[in-house]
Amino acid sequence: MKKIAVIDGQGGGIGSLVVKMLREELKDSIEIIALGTNSTATTAMMKSRANKGATGENAIIWNAEKVHIITGTLSIILPNGMLGELTPEMANAITSSPAKKILIPLNQEGIEIIGIAKEPLPHLIENLIKHIKELMT
């Protein structure tokens, strides 16, 4: 069974929506691990039916090596992303992980990626789910 880590911080709103949509599309064919930079984010993702959840720097570093796919916003690979909630060590563990990283190009860190069309968040998440679903089949 494939393991997918959904990483989020702050209130966990984006992560919880990703978990909810992954569960709706892929049912129980995947294991979803909710990794929050804080307990509020982890709790929100767990309420959306993640299989497991863990919080904090060590949990993210530990689990980054143990999953097949890591997903979240672009901020999860930026040191000090999410208003400083994402530590440089977390970003390093995520980017160094052999897992495939599928990221939502939503960013509040002052970084622009040229060539990506600006779309509303719901469309970005739909595209993310579609891409993950294609990888699973």
C-alpha cells in the first residue's frame, strides 16, 4: 500500500482539504499520514480521515524517508516557510527524501515561479489529486 504524507502548518486548512479529497478519490487504497508543523494542523488533517498523524520537526524528518509521496504547498520545501513554522531541517528532510514530491504552487514566501498559471486554490488541489491518482494507477 502506498503511503502519502500530507504536510501542512498554521491552521491545517489546505492539508485537511487535500486529505479529504485524497480519501474521496482513492478510498482506502492508500495510507495517508498527516504531518503538521503544529498540533492544530495535524488535528485538522486527522478530522479529514488521515490514517495516522504526527506533529513537529522530528515527526516530519522521521516520516519523510518512509513515504512514497509527499504533498503540500511549495512552502514545505522552503527553509523558514509558513511564517517560520517550517524549519530548515524539515525542508532539508523533505527535499532529500526519495519520495516523489507533488507540491501546490501556492506561496506566501515572496517567491514567484514563472510559467505557472495562477489558479484558485480549489483548482490547484483538484489538479494535485488528479496527478496523484494517475500515479497510483
